[in-house]
Amino acid sequence: MLSALVSAALFCIACNELEIPGTITKLGPNETYSVTDTAIVYNFHNDSTNVMLTFYMDDDTVRSSAARLVFDDVESALSYYNTYSSDLGISDMHLDGITVTCHTSTYDRLTKNIILDVIQQNYLYSNPLWPTAPKSFTAKAFDDLTDGMRVIVARTKSKTDNYLFDQPALVCTPSSTLQPIYSTYAPWRLHQQGTGWVIELGDSTFLRKCGNAVLPIILTGCSDRSDATEWQIDNSFGSIINANYWTIHSPFSGTNSFYGLNISSRNELQAVVDAADIFTFLNASVSINFMVRDSLVRTDYALWGTRFTLPTYEGTDSTGVFIGWNTAENTLEGYLTPGSHIEADDVTLHAVFVKTE
């Protein structure tokens, strides 16, 4: 029920000037908000419910949030309470007659400006330009997700109707095929964490979802990986047109709703309720070349961003003993021994030898 309220207006609240002193700004016939040094209060009401969401701040940063919902009748309040009292991210939910109150920490550490942009419906998540060495991406080179791998995300609506998440703004643009894509900007990067995955965006921030089944959802980037959302990425749809398809979602306890990722008409990267969107991750293959003196002795291939283990050199050299590899030729400083791990990228490594007595 409240989900419908939230979708109608990004945030829901009704304002009490006595509780939070400050100028009250009217956004529409049913919306107002006020701002002080310590809180942002946003109010929304419709024919049956009044909702007030308060963001408590310190140094222009949200530290905690509380919601207060007043229904027209006890039955509606009870139904709402029974539906959402066990949802993840909601704490201290109480029912008192027609009033439901609760707290949430999901917005903690968001800045004042982000909250105001969302309230004023000006919020737009966009990856800034992040130049990298161009790579060719394909959906056919891997079967399973790998820790550290870099990917471009594509959304598939049907076998013949595909969309790519264009860099850098993550805007959906039509594409008739999922054949190799040439990208000049940093893609996403997947990090395995716990039972799920953390998504690193192209600007080196991590994807975080704020909100839950009850309160409005915001997707943003955060600099601290510990604040990032642990996403579930499931490969449950098999292979269609020779590409791997995955769903990305963030589960909630106490509800069966599916939360997928989507692009809105305003080019916002957003969470979608009950929309089992299917995605494919396009990956890039890179080559690691190994040189001994001026000769190429081997070339290995790996997924861009994954961990690669340096091999040993089995050959002999009349002038010295092999000790490892270096990106600089004829240089000892900074060399890596066999068995060391590097991040897979297009690179040429040179054998390092030390003279014997």
C-alpha cells in the first residue's frame, strides 16, 4: 500500500513546524518539506494516509531516519503493520491505534544535498567520465561470475530486443545485438562478498541502495565499501542467443517482492519492485604477454580485472638465474616473483635474471 504512495511521490511526508523550526517549502498540493541544521522533514498525504519522514543530520550528513504514518482507520494501520514489521532495514516499528512509527538506518551517511535532490525530484545518478584503455566486450567468454571481473551491463527484454547500459551515464540505448562492444570508459567491477556481490562503479565508488520495501529507494555511489549493498546475482535463466543472463536483486526479509535494477524515463538508475529484469554481463578478455630477452615465450588470457597468478620460467639463461617478472625491461626494482597475483589487464612482462658467481 505504501509502496504505491512512494511511487507517486519519491518521498512521503506531512510537516510539523513546531517540531522542526524552519522555512516550510511546498512542492505540490500534498507535499511540503523543511530544513534546519539538524533535520530534514518531508511530508506527504493522500486521501487515506499522512506520512512524515524525518532525516536527522549532523554536519550535513544523515545519521538516522524515522517515519510516522497516520491512517484513516485502525484496520489499514494494522494491515500495514503486519505486512512490513519484519522487513529488513526497518527497526522499532510500533502500532498505536491508527499510527505506525518506525526507524531506519538505510539512509545513514547520505549527504544533505542528495536528500534534498530526491525530495525535489532532481536526483540523477550518473557515472562521471572515467577514461581507461579501450576494451572489446563480449557476452560469450565466460560461464560463471568471477571475483574482480569487469563487466558492461546489458538489459534484455526479449530474444530480439536488447539494451546496453551506455557509458558513462548508464542510459539505456537500443542495440540489435549483443556482439562485442567497444568501450572507452571504465565498466562495472564485481567483488564477491559474503554470499553476494558488491558492485564497483566506473568512478571507483560502490553501488548502494537506500530504502526498503516501506520507504523510498535511492541508488547512489559510496566511497566506503563497507557501506555498499550486497547484491544477489543469480544465473537462473539459462543461455539465450549464446549469452549468459543474470538477475541482480537485493533481498528483503518479510516480503516476497523482487527488487531489480532498471533505468527510468529520466535516466535514473533505480531499484524496481516486482520486475524480474534479466541482464547479461559483457566481459573483456585481456592478454598477458611474457618476454624473455627479446622473445615472446608465452601469452595467457584472462577476464579483465580478475586475479592472475604469475607463472615461472622453465627455460635456462646462460647469464643468470630467473627470479621473476617486471613490467619494465632490464629492471630489478619492483619485480614480482612467480606465484604472485596481479590484476588481469593487457600487459607485457619481462623476465628478470640475476647474475651468478
